[in-house]
Amino acid sequence: MVNLETVLVLGAGASKDFRFPTGYELVMEICQMLGNRQDSQFEFFYKVAGKLSPDMADRFPDALRRANPLPVDAWLEHNPKFIPVGKVAIVMALLCNHEHQQNFRTKNNWYQLLFQRLDSPFEEFQDNKLSIVTFNYDRSLEQYLFETFRYTHTEKSEKECKEKLNQLRILHVYGSLGRLEWQFNDPDYPLPQVRYGAQYDQDTVLSAADSIKIIPQQSPDLPKEFQEARKLIANAQALYFLGFGYHETNMQKLGIANLRIPSKIMGTAYGLDYQRIREIEQLSIRDLRRKQGLFPKSVYEFLYHYINFNELGLPKIFNHYL
């Protein structure tokens, strides 16, 4: 069980082990998917996105290919005219191509490791002091946790399992691909229901696209999802960044520089060189170098070797990376 007030912040790298694309890979996949106007995928895209804006649907594939952005969401923030059709392309790439239950069967499964840390007597599961803030659209983590929880407690009804899992806070700050079949409809964040890994049809794709939130750069108001994320972080004792890119814009939206800093801040830095790690450590976070450890490890290795959800303080090996 997780006894310390803990927040996990997930980036694209957190879903990579489950065959979801990184930001750059998603751009490449969309460009390839829409690269041939004679292909059935482009025809479907134009049929669906064309209902929103025929002109933007026609211009979007070439504009995205020429911009070659990293990632597509940030590019859409700068180009709000493409947001409605861009969300359709994102859904087509993620929902049908990557949301597959068989992708959970992977070596070094950090979802499984997290479930082991959350595991407790059924009646006490809601006492886990864990909240998850994710920048990802996919619902793979919550789907895995529900399936595993349900078939761990086979003596309990599906309704009882749903009630327990719905008490675990998982906040998609940029929206998601929709509300899963077992999830309750949150009146504060109402979403249409979209089955995990649903196949192409116009209504499903439009529902999932409507659940994604792209925030134009000029928007003056901080979305309520980020307001809640800031509250969760401000009340946390421990904060862990998993598979996160530490992009300055996202750090600003989280308000990291101005929040009360938790006693323990750590994160993965897989694939980042020493200079980039040092740059991240200078992102205007009070006492960052004293309280944060950035580890060039995968999410699984990070959680397995370095994280105790019930103890404050950095592991002894932390000094090796300073």
C-alpha cells in the first residue's frame, strides 16, 4: 500500500513499453497514415474530419509533414485552426493501432510493479494515497489496473471492483481517448464512453476526439485539469516524474516553480545526456538539486531499484548521479 501522499506525473515515455509512440513517433505515424490520398485511411480521415472542416482536413496532412513538429500537440497549440481535424488524426493513430490488451504482456511491466505496490486487502484499497497526473491520451494504465484488480479479487462482483478502482485519481491534463466502460462519469470532467481499443467508426472516432483537449497558446485561462494537478502536487509528500520530457511549457503549466515543493522529488531521465539533465535541474524549482534525483533509467528500473512509496529521503545511490 502507498502510505505517503504521492503524485506520479506521466509523460509519453511511460507508455512506450506498452507499444505506444513517443511524441516524435506519433507525428511520423500520422504522416505515414495520411501520406497517400488514395489509401483507405486517408479516405476515412477525410470523411470524418471533413465534417468538421473540409478545407483544414485537406490541408492538415501536408502542413504537418512540412512542419515535422515534436510533438503534434504543441504544433496544434500554435495552429488552432487545425485542432479539430488534428484530434481526429491522433485518435486514428492511437485508439485502433495501439490500444491492445496483448500489449500488457511485456517484460519488466511497470504497471504490474505499481499494482503490487498498491495491493492491499480489498476493503482498504481506497486508502492508497496515490494520485496520477498524466500528459498521455491513452488509457492503458487504468485499463491494466482495472483488469488486474478485477481478476485478483474474483470473489468480488464487477460492480464492487468498479467502485474501488474509481476511487483512484488518474487525471488526464490534456484529456484522453474517452471514458472507459468501467469508469463512472465524473460530472466535473464529463466524457463520452469509448471502449478500450475500439475499432474505426465515425461516431467512435468523433467521441474520442472530443475527449482530447488541445489548449491554444493564446488561451488566457489555465484549464481546470492543470489547476487540479497543481493542487495535487502542492499537497504531495513525494513527486515522481515517469517517462517525462520536462518541457518548459509543461513545467510552467504544472506551476512547479511557484508551488510548495514536496519533500521528495525524483524522476526518470532515460535517453537524456548529462548536460540536458543539468538543464532540467535548473528549471527554477526551489531546492531542486537538493531534493530531486534524475535517473537515466527506464520507468521499470527506476521504480524497482530506487522507489519506496512509504519512505521519504533519496536512495543512497542518488549521490552517484549528482
